[in-house]
Amino acid sequence: MNASTATTSMPRLTRRWWFWLVLLAAVLVAIWGGLKFSSTGKRAELAAGYLAHVVCSCRYVGNRDMPSCETDREPGTEIVTVTDDPARRQVTASVPLLASRTARYDPEFGCALDMP
């Protein structure tokens, strides 16, 4: 292989690499968009909101700890992750890459979901 063939084959290989990388990114964005804005995305939003409200009520209205509140989960909500912020008295539930909802505790009104 001489120097001229090595320099001409390298840009072609790089262009092919970028083509497949851009194509893969486009396919992943299309799949994510299809899930996010379909009924799957709406169900994920519903599950995150439901679980944020239930766990917030359990923690701050019922004064229970997080392990105790985990027993209140409905079947099928295993994919939803729940995080507690005791300093702000809020609970955030999220479905990875699809939805996230936060419920805040107010002593006068109880737990309420933030607007999406």
C-alpha cells in the first residue's frame, strides 16, 4: 500500500463512520419520540404522577419512612424510581427517559403534584 492509497481510503472510512453514527442517532431519537408522545409516554406520565402523590402522602401525611412507603406500590410500577427530598418535603417519581413528576407537601393542603 503506498501513501496515496492510504490517504484516499481514510476519508472514505471516516465518512462512512459518521454516516452510520448519524443514522443511529436519528433512529434512537425517532424511537424515543415515538415512545414519549404515544400512549406509552402518557402512561409513564400517569404512573410517575400517581406514585409521586402516593409516596408523598405516605411520607409526609402518614409520617412513615421510605421502606414502609415502598409497600404501597401497585403491581406494574416497578420501573418507576422514587426519590425523596426531606429538606423540601417533596417526592419525585420518574420513568427513565419518559416522564418525571414531583409532589410537594404543604401543611395546610397536604400533597399536591407540581404542574408538568
